[in-house]
Amino acid sequence: MFSTAVRAAGPIWRAGCWIRTLLLAGMWTTLLAATAGDALRGAAQLLLATAAVMLAFAHLSAEALARLGRIPGLTRLVDHLASTSGRATVDASGLLEGAGAFLATWLYVGPFPLVSLPTGVRILGVTLAVLYVWEAVLQAVIDPGWYSTKFPPPRGMRRFRVLIPVILCAIVLATVFPYNDVAGRVPLPVVLVLSALPLLYYPIRGAFDVLLRASVSHARSSYVIQCQETSIDLHSQVKNSATLLQRYVDESDPVIEEVRSLTREVMMRVEELRRDVLATGERSGPRSFSQLWETVLRIVPSPRRGCCVLNEGSAALVLSAADYQIARRVLPDLVTNALNAGANLVHVNCVLDDECTRVRVADDGEGPAQAPDHTPHSSLGLLHTRLSMMDGGIAWNRAGIETVVEAHWRSQGHDGVTRLRSGDGWWRER
């Protein structure tokens, strides 16, 4: 509750400061209707409320308080304001606003109001002043400090919170009471309505508490759901891949290239799960080739990552869900094989069209000793066999000091359907 209230307090306090600034500007404007002597006295009384609003703005920011603390003589004030953040307590900022609000209200009513103001302007001014008081005290009614567990307010303060609306009603009534004929120019119904405004704190406080509890409940539910989804992903993506690797390793005569391929698969699953847990958006849907590239780089030893370069045009390509899954199986093997062959520079490019998806890896290493289809038990051979089921395969050639290996397959489109070759025809499998 407290952390949620703290998050809400910043925007609410900032909005309240601006509202009070506008109300104060309206009160300054009413002085235009007064005589020169009354206007001068009114300006002097409004200066305290103006300083209080400026201090409230400074209280919003640690940087602003730090700048204020560099002014000689204000260090103790800044230390006091910093110590009251997040606590339901009386501070200098609140006391200054309270005193400024009293002086501002007594420009229009009270024991010594400005005599020269017209009745309409007087009613407008006292309304603005009471609204200023109402908004300033609202900040105290819903202050995050009431929900603090580290610095909980004393029992007396919690009881006082319940009485704040009633006490403020009495204070406003005493402040705007028609002590003389000038103050009596404000109609009695206006006085009664303004005096009853603090009673609105009760429904507002209730609504604020309900919203806080709803936000906390939603956050807890979201956390539980996220944990459940993460555990499912951990089991389906990581454990299943690791189990498959373990079973294959336990066989009597495992093929080392297949073991390496399955190991890379587990590493890719772990890295993808890490990225999905940290992701703030949707996990499903098309993904860019740059996302796959970042994942592959994570499983490459850090000293060798600088050797791997992705073509800029390829980074922006968006793959369908099916093409992404195929590419995530192909790319780690091609890059890892190039590095294992002694490459010092690996350049990756991807070309995508409606008919075919191509992943091309060029490096300055020695390259494979034989064509992939001649070494069926190598990692490239296994990939070649699987891609041939999608009307694709792996081709390689060596031009000078550069070895180029290209994997291609029939593009799977954006319908999430994988197309496999079956005999001379095609069939679809979701």
C-alpha cells in the first residue's frame, strides 16, 4: 500500500501545486479591482502564500532541494524538508502554506478585509482562497505517510486524520465569518457552502483507499500470473530441451555433432527465456532478425563477440513466427561452426522474400571440409537434412580467403504454418 501510494503521490502533489498556483494567480488578479493602497497591502499578504507554493514545488525534487540548500541559511530548512518526505507529519512547507492561506483569505473576509473590492470580486476571491485551502489540506489527507510501515504515524495522528474534515470545516467557518459589514457582503449561503467543502474529504479518501487496494491486488495477481507463466516457460523451454540432451548423451553411441547442436539449443532456450522474462511487451508475434542476433551473441564466448558482424539491412527484417524458429535453429550453428573453424571475422546477412528465406554467413576461416550433404552426421549435415524437408538446404563455397555458407528454405509466410515436403507434394502442419 505504501509503495503504491508513494508512486501516486508524486503526480498528485505536482498537479496540486499547479492547481494552487492557478488559484493564487486568480487571487493576484482580484487585486486589480482594489485601490492602490489596498492592492499594496494585498500584495504583501499574498507574498507568503506565493513563497509557500514555490517551496512546495521545491519539495517535489531532490535536485531542487539540493540547489535550495546551497543558499546560505537554508541548510536546516532543506534537511527538515528532506526528512519529512513519505511521512505523515507537520512540516515547514505545510505550515507556511497554512499561514499564507489565512492571510490570503482575510483579503476578502475576516477581521480586516480589503474595503475597496467590489462584492462580486470579493465573492470570487474568497472562493479561490477557500479552494486553495481545500486543495492544500487534501495533500495531507491522502499523504503516503498514512500507509507507511517503516515510519507509521502515531495512533493520535491516525485519529486526527478522521477529524481533519470536521476541524477544517470549523476553521473555514471561523475564517470567513462576517466579523464586520465588509465581510458581511459575502452572502450567507456562499459562506455555508464554502465552510462545508472539507466534508468532501471523506468520499475522496474512501475512493483513494479503494484505488490503492485495487492497485495492490492487481499487482499481486500480475506477479502470481507472471511467476506461473515463467515456471511453465522454464519447464517447456529449458527442462524439455535439457532432458532431450541428457537422453541423447546417455545413449550408447551419441554423435558428438548432435550433442553440440542440442547443447546450443539448450543455451538458446535459456537466453530466450531470460529475454522473455525481462520483456515488458507481448512475447508472441513476429520478431525481428536483430532480436535473434542479440540472442545468438549471448551464447557466443564474450572474447569472440567482436568478430561477429550483422548486416545493417538484415537487422530490420521481421520474420514470421515459423521462419524465426527455423532461423534460430540455423544461425547459431552457422556462426559457431565458423568460429570453430578459426574465423577471425564472421559477417552475417539475411535475405527475406515471399519465396525463400536465406541466412548467409561469410568468414575468413577454413570452412567445412566437405559439402554438408556428404557429411550427414555433422551439424551442417543434420541442418541440411532438416531444411531439405522445407525445400531448402545448405550450400557453401570458398572464394579466396573467404568461406561462404548459406542456409535457405521456403519462406513460411506470416500465417504461423510450417510447410513440409512430403514426397512430391506439400502438406501443412500447424
